[in-house]
Amino acid sequence: MSNVVIDADLAARYGLTGDEYQTLLGIMGRVPTLTELGIFSVMWSEHCSYKSSRVHLRTLPTTAPWIIHGPGENAGVVDIGDGMAAIFKMESHNHPSFIEPYQGAATGVGGILRDVFTMGARPIANLNALRFGDPRHAGTRRIVDGVVRGIGGYGNCVGVPTVGGEVNFHPAYDGNPLVNAMTVGIARQDRIFLSAAAGIGNPVVYVGSKTGRDGIHGATMSSAGFDENAQAKRPTVQVGDPFTEKLLIEACLELMATDAIVAIQDMGAAGLTSSAVEMAGKGGVGIELDLDAVPQRETGMTAYEMMLSESQERMLMVLKPEHTEAARAIFEKWELDFAVVGVLTDTARITVKHQGRVEADIPLAPLADAAPVYHRPMALLHPPAHLGSVADPEGIEHALLHLLACPDLASRAWIWNQYDSTLGGQTVRRPGTADAAIVRVEGTNRALALTTDCTPRFCKADPKVGGAQAVAEAWRNITATGALPLAVTDNLNFGNPEHPEVMAQFAAAIAGMGDACRVLDFPVVSGNVSLYNQTKHASGMAVDILPTPAIGGLGVIDDVSKAIGYAMPESCDLILIGTQRGDLGQSLWLREIAHREDGAPPVLDLHAERRNGDFVRAQILSGHIIACHDVSDGGLLIAVAEMAMAGGIGATLLPPAHGLSLHAFYYAEDQACYVAATTDGAALIAAAEKAHVPVRRLGRSGGDALKLSDGMSVAIERLRSVNEATLPAMMDR
């Protein structure tokens, strides 16, 4: 590489614009070396610098009395009581999962695990949010198969249960699936580790696996769109080893029980470059690296390759000098590499040496502070028109069976059966049993409620409403178990930010999320932005995905015995809490039955959401509600059917009482609504009326069929067989 000509053309190939390259030259006062160009290219990439999104992210609420650390660290930290903290984050591995589905998804899980345990937490749960293309598309089956196996393979082997998630299908994701991975861990509040380096002269230590050539330029690859030659980018996809990750977790946690660590950082996107730059930059110190000391698994690696490699299962630490040998003994016991690769300096620069040469010498402050921040042009978004009434072409029973079989509502058992959801023995509510997963904090009665949520079709129609609805649904799902929602992590998946419509979608979704977070006291503590999610289809057109601001929600319940699921109990009154408006705009019924994708999304009243949810939670904790399911995808009748299938108990429903047509009443996806099962419907209705919460008697549970007042009666077993057949049939083609 010594003969490579460094100029604006090469910089453009590395993802830097002409103006960005000129800024680089001004900072350096000279032409950069190839290694320096690589460092700038990854640190100023969209993936690492958030240059298109930063101005909007700053508007999100990030603080509350229970928030210990918000955005800016490896993960968010929340007080869950008794001196304990929950540490959690969600991140994307979208582009790698398109190129190589198994390793892309597996290393997504591995990376988010490291973000959590690097702060001192033992991981206790994984979740995911997945979006795939049309099930009929030629590539969808291959991607689904690889991604699901990758998530299960890594999580199962590393010993962390995968307890929840969501899966949607839409042609907009045909060439660009979304694979968002979330991890939650538990730590003592007095043993939380941060990433800011400190102590001039302190050793910089590399631990974990050896460095190879996999993943080089992964960060810049994730900051660009795809074309028909995307498979040529396979070398940019990292290769994971969950067994090494397990050793790394145990070694790090063992060292964290001592007083050795000053700072610690995962080597994630941009590898050694980002970890070194971020640690030194946050601490206001310099860092000098000697790459001759870096453990390598391939011969002849250059400084450029080592600095940009994204090989997995690696960490960078700053240690107290007197503890270095004790730390080395711990990592050698766990059969992991341990190498002193540098030292902190007072130069405020990153200096990289290799084979007696200085390969990079860059001032740290401008590397971060001069990173581009763009106020990209935004199109004017026009709110969609209200849908109005739509005739029912097929009847209630046909629609029920059709919807239960459609890919977006079909049973996910084929997926979650490949995940071990009970590893560790603390999972209380597994997938398919509750609106949120429930995982006990070991050794206590306390538990966490965990969920991921987003409705991209709402976001496409009205990004502000869709962004708010994603937060509200996460809040509602946690509430429906009896837990108190505390905070969210987000994964903001959008198309090309250079398209004014996409930036308008992004800004509007952020505004909606912020509104919902403030009203619901549900702040954002961590997250990730994934842009340039698009691909060139056969027509040659670059198509942006649906705007998909995925929300990962976390809540706490002090007494796990009070947490409930949605399985239908025998001989209970079914009560509808919330207002049914009957608007079918953007609903799955409209798409699947009427074959339309138009209209405005359902009305979202955040204050009603808060009022209704707080009431539901209080009634669960008092024992008056014994099963609960929120109304969401598919509407009210789908919610009741899911409860019936989960419990193996049928129900008889009363006719609508307020003049709505049957299909609007049963299939509108009205917000702030819950189906609650109780042994005393009259008492629950009286309590709701006293609290000024809309409520009506919906019916009664019992029998082995779902029955409506119009004479429809469908056996639970028939519902279940239709619901469970879709994904296995799709994957067996």
C-alpha cells in the first residue's frame, strides 16, 4: 500500500466528500498517510459520527430521576432499586445481515452484548427487532433462515436467553433487511464502568481474540447504500465466536470485581480506531499505540488493517499500572489474549506506531469536534387524508382466519423455538405468553419487563404519529404485564439521508418520539442510527425502506409474582379499556383484506395513553386484572384470538355498542386500548368509571371456540392451526 496516492479521489472511495477531505487537510496541515485517511474515514462515517442525525437526536428527552447514565456511554443505565442498575442498548447489523445473514446477525448479537458487559453488567436477556422482505421474494427465505440461525446460534452458545422481539415482512425490505439486536444486563450501581480514559502513563491493554482482516471498513460499508454487487462486500462482514465471547464476559467481570480498571471500551464499529479515539477523546488525554504488540491471527497485517479491522470479541482497557500483571493472569486463565499495546500521554493526540514507523499522528479534539454535522434538506411532508368508511368485502370470519395466517400476524414459534429463552433460569414470561418478556433479577423478587416495538406502515403514512406510536406501544406492552416503564433504547432505521423526504421522515419521527417520551415519562437512554437502508431493485431504482424507528423498552416490577400474561383464563369477564374509534387507515385489515395501503394511521392521544395505562397497571398490581393484552396489529378481534390461542380457552363477545360496523370495531388498530380479563367485571368497570377511563364489557371467556354475536363460531384449534402454519410453510418451500 506504500505506493497508493492519497488524494481527493481516494478519499471519495473511502466515503469522504470533497469538503470533508479539505477539512481533513486543514486539520493535518499535510496529506494524510493511508492509515490516517482510514481513521478519518471511519470516524467521520455516518455510522460512527451521526453526521446527518445528531442535530435531531439532541431534541430527545434523556433524563429522569431514575436515569444514571444516558446517551454517550456504551449503553444506558437505569436505577431499578436496591442499589441495582439495568444496563441496556439496541444496535443494528442491517447491511452485514444482507450480505452474509448468519454472521451478520450473529455478530450483531455479539457486539451488543459487549456494549452491555463493558459497563460491568452481566447480560441477562437478548431481544431483537427484525424486518424482512416480501415472503414471496426470492431472497427472503435465505435471509430469514440465516438471520434466525445466527441470532440463535450466538445467543444460545454464549449463554444469554433470547426472550423477545418482533418480526415484520414488507417488500420495502426485499434487498435490505433490518436486524436490530438488544441486550439487557444487571450491575451494582457502585460497580459501573465508563469509557473515559484517565491517568497519564497508564497502560492501554488489548484483551480478547486476535485481530484479523475480517470486517475492515465495516463502518463505512454500513454508511452507504447497496447495489447489485453487494455480495462483493462479504469481506467487510465480521466473523463471530460465541464461545470466546463467553470467556470474555467471565474474564471481564472477574477483573471488574477488582480495582484494576480505569476505563474500558468494546472494539465495535471501526475496531481499534474507534475504541482508542473515543476513550482518549472523552478523557481529554492522548494515546500512543504500538501495533507490533497487537495479537494478530494473520501474517503481514499493515497498520491500516489493524486499525480498521472489526474482528470480534475484543476489548480495550486502561488499567492501573500496579494491577497489570494480576489482570494478565485473569485473562490468561480464561485462555484469552492480553497485550499492553499503548500508553496514555499528555499530547491530546493519537499516535500509531508500527515496525519502527509512525503510521498516524492525529490531534484528537478536531477528529471529534470537526466531524461534519449536516443540516440536510427536508421535504415538506403532507399529512395523509382520513380514510373514511370502507366496505367489508369478505366478512368477519374470513378476515380473522386470513389475518391470523398473514406473515405479520402468524405465529413466530418457528423463530423463537430456535432461541433458548430460558437460559439462566430467570425467564418468567417467555415469547408468546405476554406483551413483554419478564426476566427476574436473580436473587430478588424484582423483575424486568422487556419489549421491542415499531409499526413502520404508520411511520410511512405519518412519521410523527408513527414515531410517537412506537414509543407508546412499547410503554403499553410493558404496562400490560403490570410493570412500570422506565426508559427506552432506540434503533432508528431509515433510508438515504441525502433524500429530502427521508430526512423529513427522520426529523418528524424524532419529534413524535420525543413527545411520547415526555408525556409517558419514558426517556431515551441509548440507541443507534442506521441510515442508507435501501437497495437497487431490478428496475435500477434505489428504493428506501419504510421509516422504522424501532423502540426497545424496559420496565420494572417489584414483585414478580404479580406480573401477568395474556393467556385467556376460564370463566372471566372480558373488559375493553379504551376508546374504539373504528378507523381502519393503515391497518393490516385494510392491507390484507381490502388490498389498500392508504389513509391516516389511528389517532394517538398520548394523554389518554398515559391515563388508561396507569389505570391498567394499578388494577393488575391490585389483582383485579388477571390477564391483559393490548390492542395493536390486527385490532381487537386479533387481540382476543391471541389470548384464546395462548390460553386454550374460547370466548363469547357482545355486539358493538356504539354503532360501528363489525369490521371497523373488530379490526381497527385503535390506540390506548387493552383487553382485560377479570373475575369481577362490574368492579373493574366501576373503578374505570371513577378514574374517568373509557370502558365497556366485551364478553366472557369459556368454551373451546371464539364466538361473536352474528353467529360466527371458530374453534380455538382451527385458529391455532391457521396461525401456526404460515412460517413453517414459507421456510419449507
